[in-house]
Amino acid sequence: MLYTCRSEEETIALGRRIGAQLKAGSVLCFFGDLGAGKTTLIKGIAAGVSGCDPDEVNSPTFVYLNIYEGNLPVYHFDLYRLHGIEEFLSMGFDEYFSAGGICCVEWSERISQLLPDDFIEVRLEHCGEQIRDVAISPWRGE
């Protein structure tokens, strides 16, 4: 499914719609350049899943993981600075894939061998000052 978002607000709103449809155990992997809108979309997803305030969602670049509690916990990974799979495993992060929440993983290509087969791929492309294309597959939602 392909969506075009023309503002940060539209990106967050799309995330809310996606989040409201996710089931426990879903793993979403986000692809896109720096500044493509990955964290902005995750703000909406976390709000849609857990009911948290999108303004409280930020990128865990320096801590690797932020957890947003709520109806279902959202585990937000940013693996941009990760040095390898061994580092991911040594911190026990792989256990979150089966913890019953929603995993949102930025820079997931760094751990591609560990991802579940049924992950949802989310690709974001910066198409203009505020315009983002968001491609989601496989996606069975609205």
C-alpha cells in the first residue's frame, strides 16, 4: 500500500491509523534516509497502539530502545549506531520480538538475520519539503 503525506501532522495521523490496526507481536521495519520521517511515523503508531502522546515519542538513537507503555507496549528501536548483531543479542533486545508488544525497528537491516519472517516493511521517501511517500508491505489494513 502506498500513501503520500504532505505534512508532519498527516504522517502522524497515518501512523495512528496503522497503529490502531496492529496486533500484539507485530514487527515493523522502517527503511529510509536520515530525515525521511521514520520517527515521525512511529510517533503516530505509538499513539495509535498505546494511546501515548506523540510528543513524548523520540528517537532512541543513543540508547537504542525506548518503550512506550499503554494498551500494548511499543518497543521503538533505532539501530543506526549498532555495531553488529552480537551487540543487539548481548543486550537481550531479540527477546522483545516475542514479548507480545509492537516492535518498531529503524535501521533494521543491521539485524536482518534476526527478524521474524512475517515483519511488515515500511519504506519512507522524502519527496519534497514536507512530502513523504510511505510504502507498506505486506499490509492488510485500510
